[in-house]
Amino acid sequence: MSEVYIVGFDGSPQGQRAVDYAAERAKRAQGAVHLVFVLEWSPYSFHTPEELAERHMRREQELERARALVTPIVEKLKKAGVNADSEVRHGNAAELLCEIAKAKDAAQIIIGRTGDSSFTQRLLGGLVLTLAQVSPVPLTVVP
């Protein structure tokens, strides 16, 4: 069975370095890279029907923007001879990355150390600490 490398990707330069790192490992191991773009989204909120409709529309727009970021990267990896695919999901990043790693029997989870914005830095900083505690597979944090 070939090794699968789960990459938590956020569109930042650090996220791209995590992709590059995973691609190198996957090529050597004749494995696969699975890019995961997680849009943090809380399902717990009370809204009117109109607000729910607007929220759903915004959610779909966010998913499309994220797919537009991820798809060219997957295509580039494939052209370079790396077995690659992706998924874009809403939810808690740590929970989803762990869930996906288990489902795919991954070799490891790979993420970038920080993001560009202060929000992303806080998000990924918390993500690194959480994954270090709960990841079902080894975690690699790429600077």
C-alpha cells in the first residue's frame, strides 16, 4: 500500500511549502498527496430563514473560492508525476484533518507553520498545538 500524505492547505506561502514537502515525500515513497482546505465554520447558530439562505449562499461561494485555489495545485502536482487529489470542507480543521487521516490510513499530516494574516496565524497556531495533541498519525510542521 502506498503512503498517503494529508496536507492542510490554506493558500498561504507556508501552505505551499507544506505541499512541496509532501510532494517530495510522496514521489520518493510512490505515495499520494491529499490536499485538504478547511473553512472554519460553526454549525451552531440561530438565524431567521432569510439569514440561513444567505449563510448557505456565502458558504457555497467560499467553497468555490477554495476549490479555485486548490485545483491548480493538484493539477500541477499531477503534471509533476505526483498522485494527488483534494477536498474542501467546512468545519473544525483539527477534527477534519484527523478524521481524513484515519479514513485514508495516512502516513502523516503535513501543515505549514503560520499563515499570512494575524487571523490565519492564530488559526494555524492553534491548529499546530491541537494536532500535536490529537493527531492519529505523525505530524510534520513545515516552516
